[in-house]
Amino acid sequence: MSMSAAVASGRRPSNGPAAEPPADTPASAETSRTAIAVVLGSSQTHVWVAGRGGLSCPSGDTAGTSRAPVRRGRVGDGSGCVDVLTRLVRRYRDPIPAGSVVVVCRPVLSTMAEQYALRQVAAAVFAPSRVLFIDTVRAAAVGAGTAAGSLLIADIGAELCEVAALQDGRVTAARRMDIGTRDLKRGAPTEVLAHATTRMVGELRGDSAAKKLLPAALTRGLMVVGDGAMAPSLMSQIAASLRIPVRSAAAPWTAALNGAGLAAMSAARHPAIR
């Protein structure tokens, strides 16, 4: 998928990609269909619509419980996800027309069943012409303006931790574990999450698909997005264990939404893109 990178400013929500006009500016006439980006997180749900900007809200009143709509980064309750996303998009002044192009962020290594569940949610809420997927780590790299070259990235979310090696914005190898910052709030020591992250980096070092690019990526350091990027003690422990620079991405909470928005604009303007 061809797209340009942009760096968002600020940290928490809720503007779209920096390359996009302000929310009150009409979408470009080049865009024949409305471009939409969606991130269904275990803690927060985000949506971005071309020409309208981004919005976010908690992923339901039961987030973090066994009845949560999104659990460990996966759709646990499809109807609950539809309800959350529908309420969120109703906050836009005007209805979103059917036939849009929707890019949905997915965790790395998502199964077909997990992707099908995400597709069903997007279809129910937007009645789109197309639903496309982008790995969250890839979207975050693009949205943070760091996709070029070799990159090691960790998305440490509320209930899911993902680590990936990217080459020019494409995932070459990845790992994920069902652990996140919410586990720390439940009493797990920071060391557990730090160890999980460093363990996955260690596994990538032994992955044949990533061996050639990892030396350059490790020199560049580990970029972190998600909740973990704003946990100084966690970041310092990861850096001490890996012995490489560890840094937060620009706008770590919205980098993935920014990148997915750029992908959606590209797909809406170029129908041949899959």
C-alpha cells in the first residue's frame, strides 16, 4: 500500500493525520469515497473520518472485564463493539454516507477469525464499499513518520503487547503477547511487562525473516507506542534490559490512527489499492 508519512503533534486524541486538513475543512474533491480509519482497542476506541477529524472514547462501560467488547485486542462481543463505534460516530455533525473505504487496525499475527470479526463490526457500522486491514504497528510507524528504513517497534497497549521488525513500513517479523498496562493496574509488577517486551525482541533476533534488518533497527533503537510509551519506569526497564535506546513515538496514543487515516485516504483515491 503506497502512502506518505506524517508526524502528528500532541499526545492524546483526537485529530487525524497531520497531512489532513482541519476537521472543519471539506474533504478533498479527489476523494470519491469517504476515507475512514478505525482502531478498536481494549481500552479506547478511535475513529477518524476524512474532513472531520478524529474521535475517541472508552471501549464500553465494561472495558477490562470478561464482558468487555474488546478483550486482549480481539473482538469479544461484536454487538457491543458495534454499539460503541455507532455511538462514537454519531458525535459527528452529519451522518457518514454509505460506500466509504474503511481501514481497520488489526493486531499483528491476527487470525482469519479475528479479522472476520473486525470486518463484521465495520460493515455493520459504516456499510462501506471496502474494508481493508493494516497492522497496528505498521500504521503507528507511518503515523509517527518513522516508517522509512529499518525499524523496531513495540505497541504496548492496555491488554496486548506487540513487537515487530519493519523494513520501509512493511512488517517482516512480529510477536504478540496477551499482556498490557492494565495488568500492571491489577497488581502485576512492571518487570513482568518489561520482560515480556524484551523476550519478544529476543525472539525476533533469532527470526530468519528479521536477521538482516535488525542490526540497523537496533542501532536506531526501539520505538514504543500505546499506553506503555507513557510509563517511564517501564520504558527505562526495557532500555536497561535491551541496552539500546528506547523512545516514545510522537503522539503515541494516536500514531496508529494517523497512519490508518493516511492509508484510508490513499485507498479512497486509488481504487486499485488492496
